[in-house]
Amino acid sequence: EYAEPNYKRQILTKSPNDTYFSQQWALNNVGQIVNAIPDADMDMPEAWDISTGSRDFIVAVIDTGADYSHPDLGLNIWINTGEIPDNGIDDDGNGYIDDTIGWDFPSDDNDPIDDVGHGTHVSGIIGALGNNGTGITGVNWRVRLMELDATSADGYLYEADIIEAINYAADNGADVINASYGGYMYSQAQYDAIDYARGKSVLFVAAAG
């Protein structure tokens, strides 16, 4: 004889209803493109059976900014609750005035809008709203995206802006920093900034390309 809970189970595996999810072969490859190898993917439906993300989790995206009003991103954009919007005061004392949704480091202002598109694309991969019947789905259906624009008008990211963005992310609660940029020159200063973030338990993720 024994007693045990009346366990709650669920249907496996979880797939979102987003319009273009079937085209996101990197997340779930069922051979939908020519010469594709089925299951050469990230196994995201299997991962989503465990977790679809959480808005307690902050990912800082150091990139070209983002279209933070995009319907597939808007609800997942990080909000700095320590700031009162547009009052011209550094309410939280972090050295940045009205940084309610992030920062544009080359322009030194509080509007990290994406003028290029790359940062919006990357943010969508990380955290486009999932299972909302719209657009694509992100790896995280729910998350907070801290948008940090470090790209200058000439299309390049300069070390000083990158370092300031890393420090900002580390000091303002990011759990992960996504860095989808690259270059060939070693920078001790950037290494030190990454090490500073690591000391605050921030995971730094760099593009392999």
C-alpha cells in the first residue's frame, strides 16, 4: 500500500503559435529547408517544456539598440524602475539621467532606438514574445531586455562605448550580457570590464563569428 500525489502532467513537446515559428529552423529543425538535417537545432521545444523564461531575468544587449516599441519585443523590454521618466533628474543616482529603458553610449542619451536593425534582430532571437500568435518566438518567451546601444554613426562599436555599456549592465542588474560584435584586436580594458561583470555574477556571451 502507498500514497502519492495526483501528479499534474503536460503534453510534450511545447511549440508556440507564433506566425513564423515554423521557419525558425535553428530553434526546431524538422527538415523544413532544402537539404536540412532534421533535429540539427537547439532543441527549444524540449527546453520550453522545462522553462519558457522569466521576467525576473535581465539580458543586456550591447548592439545597435532596438526597436523597443516592436509588438514582439515591447513587453519584454527592461524598465529601470529607479527612474522617473523624462524629469531630467538622475533619480537612481547611477550617473545616467532618465535611463528608463537603457542607454545610447555614443550619443550619450537615453534613447537606444535601433537605426540599423541588427540589435532588434538579436533581441528578437533572445526574447521575442512567445506563443502570442505574432511574428517569431524568442529563445525566452518572457525576459527583460536591457537595450544598450554602443554603435556609432559610422557603424562601428568603439572600445570606450563597449566598456561603458558592460559596466552599465553589471551595475544595473543584468544577469547576462549578449555581445554580438567582433574584432581582431585584444583589449585589456575590455577584458577588465568583462572580469568586473563576472565578479558580479554576470555571464558574458560573445558571438563566435
